[in-house]
Amino acid sequence: GQQLNQSPQSMFIQEGEDVSMNCTSSSIFNTWLWYKQDPGEGPVLLIALYKAGELTSNGRLTAQFGITRKDSFLNISASIPSDVGIYFCALVRNYQLIWGAGTKLIIKP
Amino acid sequence: DVKVTQSSRYLVKRTGEKVFLECVQDMDHENMFWYRQDPGLGLRLIYFSYDVKMKEKGDIPEGYSVSREKKERFSLILESASTNQTSMYLCASSSGTLHHGYTFGSGTRLTVV
């Protein structure tokens, strides 16, 4: 079946550091989505990518759709305490989303 | 502002009880989904629905059933709650095109004692 690998599983960083996480798939897809889940809440869409090579920003967040159409990364610059949570990548397949396992971001005080 | 509303944020139920988790969306979305989320296991799809009175099994349907009598409402039913169904339950909805992915509710944290 479809494999969607997200890494790292968790990250411990200092406030102010930049963060990078990525997802890779075993097949080619046309849409990558990045979500964030705050503690105790449902995931919320951060960025949607629709074309290979596309680079999209949302404030301090930047995401790119890899040119091979099999990968995507999400960068967060100058992290702040409210960035904590779980970040998920997702792919659209057959009118459903396929989810990565999530990257848990923890900011050290 | 578009919304998916789950009826309860926290629930505590006893083993063997029948439990109803309700979800309502106001976006006229065709598709609705129920997930459970457990630490280290990510989001696991329980059931989904593409239309009124339609339902499809997801990856972990055992011990659950669903009902979609109206387009805006999708209910998850635990026929006889068990302790291993203690979890965070998330409802989501989407348009048919999935151009903007899913919109999630805030979740229901269910504890079965």
C-alpha cells in the first residue's frame, strides 16, 4: 500500500531556532497538505501545495512541493512557544487524505 | 467562519455503555470522517461517508458504527464501550474536490472506565 513517511517523529528545540521537517511518499501525487494540531484541538490546515516545485509561505512557515512529486518539506523560522504541537503532512488519494505519522514539536524553555 | 462542531469535548463512560459521539458541519460538505488519535499511532480512520445514508469502513471499524441521516450530521456509535476505546476522537468534513483538505472539529476525549 501507499507509504507516507514523515520525519522526524519529534523535535526538541530552543525558542528562536529554525525547524525543518519532511515527508516522502512511495508514489507520485498532485497535492501536499500541511496541518498543525495544537494540544487538545483538531488539526488545522497550514499550507496546501498543488504543483511540483511550488514554494509557499504562511508567515514564518514555508513549505515546498518537491520536483519529483514524491516529497515535501515544511520549515518554521525563528520558532516561538505557540509553535508547539504536532505537524502532519497529508496527500490526496481517491477523495481521501493519507496522513503522515506527525512531527511533535517541543520547545525547551 | 466555517465550522465542524463536536458535541462534547470530554466524556467519561462506563464499560459496556452505548456511546454516541455527534458531529455537525455547516459547510454543506459531502464528505465526513471519524478518526481516533492515540499517542504514537497518528490519525486512524474509523468510518467515513460520502453522502447521506452512505457509509464506508475505514482502517479500524471494529467496535464502531456510524449514522448519517442528514448531510450536516455524522454520528459515531460505540455499541458497547470498552477500555481500549479510550482515545481522542476527531470528526472532519470536506468538499468533494478535497482542494482544501479536511476541516476538523476540536475533538472529543473519551475515557472508558
